[in-house]
Amino acid sequence: MQMLRRGITVKTSYGVKPEMSSWLVQVVGAVEGKVPDLFDGGIRRGTDVFKALAIGAQAVLIGRPAVYGLAAKGEYGVKRVIEMLRDELELTMALSGCPTLNHISRKHVRTKPERPRSML
């Protein structure tokens, strides 16, 4: 976790997905909206963006996908990666009944500790 001048970036390593990150949940609860929460790490699809926003992040950082796009097709590749993430996010929002970003809420995702566990 990094303290920025005007916000907090929650950084996971090794591509940990937003719903698996207990850090993001803890940070969102601790700052109570006083500063922006940014999630960095594990964002590969629009569904990952949706999950991070549902947990409480105000934005996500997409370093690796952008670098892959740049390496593959230059500037066009980066634009295409952003378009794909946006399209996937919009589809996920539509399937979840969220017409705008403001409609995405904590009820749309369960984190790993909240998932039911089998007693078998």
C-alpha cells in the first residue's frame, strides 16, 4: 500500500484478483471515502474492473495489459486494450443491472472470506 499525496493505491503482487484482496476491503473500510482508493494489480478483464469498483475502489490501474498492447501493436494496441476493458465492463454492468458506474455497489461481489465453505 502506498500513501499518495491525495489518495491511496492498494497494490497487490502476482496478479491477485480484486475479490481475493483483503487489503482492498480493509483500506476502503478504513478511509471511509475521505481519500480516493486506487486498485493496482490483477486487472486483466472488465469483470476485474467491476469487482474492484464494487468493493470500493474509485479507480483501477492497468499497467500490464497496456504494456502488452503497446508491445503488440504500439499506440493502437494500448487504445484497443482500453476499449476491450471498457466494453467488458459495460457488458458486466448491463448483466448486473447497473446502468451507470454509480449503481455498482458492494452487494454485487463477494470476497474470498465471504464465500460459503463446504463442510465436506
